[in-house]
Amino acid sequence: RTMYSFGASYFQQLSARERYSLSANYGQASGVNTPPISSPKVQYYGGSASYENDFRQNLTAFGRLSVNKIDQDGASRRANVSFMAGVKFKFGAPR
């Protein structure tokens, strides 16, 4: 079975307080049909985007959107989509 994957990412600092990043990846595993082993070809696609804003030195808001999809020979699945947002608080004195 042959497997490979590759990905790329990009990061941009928008200002002293704001930044975002983008990433994408792809992977594939070839199928095997040699008795007694039989497994389909599998492909994986994924991507994400994230954003962060430092409101204060110890308080950051963030958001992240991710999409992932897996395809197998003869069966296509729906993509998984997730979104996460929140606030990070750093305890203690800044260094």
C-alpha cells in the first residue's frame, strides 16, 4: 500500500494585536486487493482558518473554522465542519 500526504500553511501578522493563519492538506493511500487483504483507496482533504486578537496583554479572543473530508473508492462521505471560538486568559505576570 502506497501512502503520501502534503500540506501548506500561511501565517500573517495583521498588526501588533491581530493575526490569522490558513492551512490546507491532502493525503492518499492506495487500495490493496491482494487476497486475503482488500482495502479501498482512501483520500483525505482538509483545511482550516484561524484568527486571534489580543485585547490586552493577558486576554486573547480567537476563532477557528475547519473542514475535513474523507473519500473511499465507491463511498463518498459528507465533510466534517467545525467551528470553535473562545477567549484565552493568561494568568501571572507577563514575561
